[in-house]
Amino acid sequence: MLLLYFFANYLQTNISIFAYFCKNEIMDVMKELLQSKGLSVTKQRLALLETLNKANKPVTIDEISSLLETPMDTSTMYRSIKVLVDHGLVYQTDFREGVSYFEFQGDQHHHHMVCTACKARKRIDVCMSSSFDDLSKKHSFTITNHIFEIFGLCENCS
Ligand SMILES: [Zn+2]
Ligand SMILES: [Zn+2]
């Protein structure tokens, strides 16, 4: 029985150590992402990236607020998230619902197909950013990010 107790204790300790390392690794990835965009690493930016990465779907400011481990005031949140959106680390869209949604992009750039009936969203890997270089040159315009959604009916609604 005692042995079992020790074993359980050993397991639990290792699980928390594992979780700790995972979190540290994620933080390192987030730091690198910020640095790769020439952004300084701040507590707020890291917390937002980590929270959005964990959410793993588009979320509203209110949802981010409730997911954050440490509370952040709304104006700081908006200011920080705007920087992340402007640099393409976070995707912002309203899915035509009139509410802003934010989603972690990091290096897994993607878009969505949205069902106009049931609002179901499907991730898609299609992007036209390869043709942006020509546009950028033609219009002398530096493209920093873009919004692209496909609307229609999902298989349940069509
Ligand atoms: Zn649908
Ligand atoms: Zn794209």
C-alpha cells in the first residue's frame, strides 16, 4: 500500500514537471515568434499568445479575458493584441457576426470556411498570399496581414 502511495506520488510529481517543461517550451516558442517579427518580448504579449494558443480556436476579447491566468485590463489587452494582429501572429476577423474574434496563427497560417446557417467553422489551408508579392510591387504597398474567409453551407445545412 505504501509502495503504491509512493508510486502515485512519483507519477504526479513527474506529470507536473512535464507540464512545467511543456509550458516553458511553449513560452520559448512564443518568445521566438515575437522576436522573429522584431517585437520586444513583454509579459502581456506572451500571456496573450499562450492563451490564444491554448484556446486553439477563434475567441472573443471576453473569452480571452476569462481564459487569462493573470487578469489584464481591457485597454492593455486591446493594445497588445492589435500589435500581434498587425504583425500576423494573431488573426482577427468578425465572421460577419459584428464581434471580433482572435486566433493564434504563429507559423500555422490558415483561414476558415464558415457555414452561414449554423455558424460552423472549418480550418482550411488555402491562402493566396503567394500572389501578394506581385501585388505588393505593383502597388508599392507593404502587406502585413490579410483577412480571407469562405462563406457557404456545411454538409448538415445544405
Ligand atoms: Zn451548417
Ligand atoms: Zn492567408
